[in-house]
Amino acid sequence: MPNADDLLRFSLFSSLSSDDVAPLLPHIVERRYRPGQLLYVEGEIGSSVYFVLSGQVKLCKSTPAGEEQILDWCGPYECLAEVLLLEAGSYPSTAEVLKDSILLVLNNEIMPQILEANPSLSVALIRTLSRRLRLAQEFIRILTNRSTTGILAALFLRLARPATTPGQPIFVDASITHRDLASMIGTSRECVNRAINGWKRSGILKLVDDRLEILKPQELAEWP
């Protein structure tokens, strides 16, 4: 069974105390998944929210032409399908496990009762969903006002993980391929290759082991 410290590492609950999240713990199940397993499929009616403890999950949609468009990659301490936290509905994307993963699964049936009894948890949920909405709106603005390379720069910052140690740069998991990045913004792999190689030569990015470090995030943020 997960503990309160596990939940407090997720942004959804980070502003809360152990006492605030304690009512959720009896209703959360820890499950292990193997690469290739699907958590849910786009359009499927469901009632479960997923929290990644370890591993990696890919979120994607099908285009009208039947092709896969990658939306996001979720790693440790990120949530999936939190839009279903309050009530059952259709999943907005397909979630596929990419690495051996441990996830916490919460069914939303108990949530109305828990939220009514815990106002601080309700406020945390509203804040998180509002922040997600603002980020989505900002990315839409970027899509309509920047060049393809500028959109890729914004995507890198959105996918960036915190530094592993204080003083170190933020980074993107190098297991995300150039083809995957191209799929996420609707461009070619060649365009992504050129942009990344140019940023490496300029000292904006640096490949270190299994991660692509972002040495100059401000330059990516201002890329036209």
C-alpha cells in the first residue's frame, strides 16, 4: 500500500499535508506493468486515474488518417487521466507503458465523498487543473505564432525534467527519439535533427549519458 509521502511528491498533492491525503490511501492500488501494456485506449469509458511511481508511459491519439500522434511522455511522479478524477468519462488519449513501471491507481467512485470532507484537497485539485489549462492554452498560442523550430524549442521545455542534483541543468530523456518529437508537433524527423544538431553546436543542448541536458533554457524560451 502506498504511503502519504509517495502522494505528496505528485504536483496534484504537493501543497497538502500527510493528514490531507490520508483519506485517499485506502482506495489506491499499486500495480506493476510491462512494456507494451495499455492502461487505457482513446475513447474508452473509464473511472481510473493513474500516478506513475517509476517507469514511463506514452500518451498518444489517432489522427483522422489513422496515424499515431504522440501527445506526451509521463515519468515518475506525473499523473495520467486526472480529468476523470471527479467522474467517469471517456479517456482523451491512449496510454501505453514503455518501460517496466509501477503505478498507483485510484478509482474515482469514492472521490465526491472524500472531497466533500476535505476542502483542502478540493482546492489542490482545482489549482492543478487550472494550471494544466493555462499551460495548454499557452502551448496553443505558441503553435500559432512560432516557427516549427520555435515550437520544438517550446516542446523541449515542456518535456524537461528537473535537475537530478542542485546546480545541474534540466534535461529531456534521450530515449525520446527524433521521430517521436516530430510526431508530437507534426513535422519531419529531418527538421528535428537539424534543429537539435544546431542547438548542440551552439551549446544550448548537450547529450550526457541517457539525457539531453538543456544548458541555456532561456534561449529556447525565446526562440522565434
